[in-house]
Amino acid sequence: MTETAVGSKSEQAYAAVKARIVEGTYTPGYRLVLAKIAEDLGVSVVPVREAIRRLEAEGLVKFERNVGATVSGIDPTEYLYTMQTLSIIEGAATALSAPLIDAVAIARARAVNSEMRDCLEHFDPVRFTALNQDFHSVLFEHCPNPHILDLVHRGWNRLASIRATTFRFIPGRAQESVQEHEALLQLIESGADADTIEQAARRHRAATLDAYLAQSNAGSLSAH
């Protein structure tokens, strides 16, 4: 087998396993049996092993002694720090972008938010999370400060690596999120000042974190 063929099979295995983790087919704690995955995908164990190593480096998979590779759960502390940081830097990026967001971009964001609203009827947390990222990208992508923009992208990437399809765990938050999106768009359209927009964007991000923490605490209490 050529090196290119091995590489492409490894890439296919990586994409397939990652998709199953993100979509929730492989849930937190699920044991990843390499031979079984290789059989399912119709490849040898070698590219699957390479794919699992990549997913471990991204934090989606962890190795446990006497167990092997398992799917990671959300690290609550990492999620807390990431969301706190993102609320600050994304709020700043949105405020700096606001004067540069034209009617076309507003319409694009509204169309995405409308899709999110439709998504609520038969709730699909993976699709909702992807649309949520698309919506916020429209609001912060015009940020003229490349350093802040880089930090925002890092924050989103970190969220992905800690498996934060958060809306799977707090589906009630999704409805509020869509309403807050429209309020943000109206602030930007009306030419609200930077501080007002920044605070609204920060509150929006913080509210998702608060809902997640409340749900986690309720779960912890009911487990005892």
C-alpha cells in the first residue's frame, strides 16, 4: 500500500470517527474498539489507529489503562474557562465589527437565525450548534483587529475539541438563544454604541454558560 493510500484511508477514518463522536453516535465513555471500527469502515487497523491518535491530540478521545481508547466527555472546568474567555473576546469582536456590518451581512445572519428557529421544531443539536457558529461568524468576521479575531477562532476551536454541542444538554436554551440573536441584530441595525453591543454579546454567551452550569449542578445533585 502506498503512503498516499495509507494517508487517505487515515483521513477517511479520522473524518468518520470524528463525525460519530460529534453527532453523539459514540457517546462520552464509549469504548473505541479499533478492530471493530476498521471492519465497519472497510479498512485495516493501521489508519484507524492513526485517526484515534489525532482525535486524542484534539481532546476528543482519551486512553484509559486496562480499557483502551474511549470518547472524552466535556471537561466542565475547561468549558467554564473557554466560555468565560469567549464571552469577553467575542463581545469585543462583535462590537468592533458592528459599524462594518452592512445590510447584506445582516440579512445573511437573519437567514441563518431563521434556519435555527426552524431547527427548534424537530431539535437537532448538532445542526443547531453548527448554525449557531455560522450566525456568530457573520457578526465577528468583520472585526478589524486580527489579534482579537484569532483569539475568537481559537475559542471556537477549543469548544469543538471539548465536545461542546452544548445544546444537546440544555435544549431549552436554544429558543432563548434565537431570540437573543434577533435582539443583537436589531442593536447593530439601529447603530447602538459599541458598549451596548459588547455587553449584549457578552450576556448572550454567558447565559448559555449559566444554563449549562445550572443543568450540570442539577445533575450532580440528583446523582447524590
